[in-house]
Amino acid sequence: MKVDILIIYVIVVVGVFYVLMIRPQRRRRQARQELLAKVRKGDEIVTYDGMCGTIRQVRDTFVVLEIADHKRVRLLKSAVAEVVGKGVNRQRTG
């Protein structure tokens, strides 16, 4: 009898752990991958270290970011924290 209750308790704890910890982490990871896949030339971005600029070139793992007139730096795509402005090459919807 006590073993049955213990097994049910363990199953409930594992279920709660999954719902509260693992699922949200998977969602954040998927949203991040989608963000990096949708980065386009002309997007205005902010990097994790706070650098702001406009993307001038997109490669598989790198982007070229223009941070001032004719001042460009090459960054890993994973350094992109967020897109703050849409690119000039994106198609308009609606």
C-alpha cells in the first residue's frame, strides 16, 4: 500500500517538474531558433553585449552588422538578442 502511494507521488512530482521546467525551456529554445532563422538583410538588431546595428549580410552562422556609416563587424548569429526593426527586403503583408 505504501509503495503504491510512493510511486504515484513520484509520478506526480516528475509530471509537475516536466510542466514547470522542461516544456517552457523547449518553447524558448524553439522561439530562439525561429528568430535566428528569420534574420534578414536590413533588420535592425541588438546583440547580447548591447551592440546595435543593421544587418548587411547573412551567412549560415555569421552576420555582418553595420554599426555606423561604413563600420561593419562580423558576428555569430547566436550573438543576436532581438530584432528591433524589420528589414528593407521583407515583403509587406496586409
